[in-house]
Amino acid sequence: MEVFKLSIPNKKEYVTSARLAATSVAGIHGFDIEKVEDIRLAVGEACNNVVLHGRGSQSIDIRIQMEGNQMEICVTDRGKGFVPQKIKVVDPKDYSGSGLGLFIIDAVMDELIVESEKEKGTTIRMIKKR
């Protein structure tokens, strides 16, 4: 099992670094280009969620673990946390222009788990199989 860790400031300018790190690890481990692109998109959305909603968190911690044929990516903040809800299908009539991050991650990854605790932060766990 290999683990790659990265901690970046909670600023939008650093999200690209997280995406590059995740896609690099995916490429090293033989993910095809479509799956690498899914991983890039999902990591970007998860980090953008922290930038927009991770109030109180100074950093974004990214942990990428390869085990067998799957990559698990955890994006964690130490912000205020929130109460995770079931991800719902977006109704175009009710769409207000934001709030698609978790929906997009759920659509492109094989598994998505959101864990959050009030005043302790949030972890977005994403799994992609090769």
C-alpha cells in the first residue's frame, strides 16, 4: 500500500496543486486518461468546496492511498463542519448556479463518502477503481 500526502493553504490559488498531485499519482499507477480526468475533476471540486465552505480551516489536507486496483482520495479540512445530506439529483428548474460539487464528484467517482463533525471539519472520501 502506498500513501501520498499533501497539505495546501485553504486558498483557491493552490487547488491546481492538489489536482496535479492526484493526476500524477493516478498516472503513475496506470489509470487510463478518462479515469485520470475524472480524478482531476473530483479533487478540484472537493478542494473548491473547502475553499468555499471550509470556514475556519487554514489548510486542505489531501491523502491519496493506492491499494490493489483502487485509489482512495481524502480531502479534509478543519473548519466548522456541516450536516451531510443525501446527494440528490439536480432539477434544472431549481438550479441556482452553484452547489453541484458533491453531485459532480458522485457522478465521476466509484464511491463518495462525506464525513463531517460540527466544529471539527469535513472529510470527502472518494474512491476510483482502475
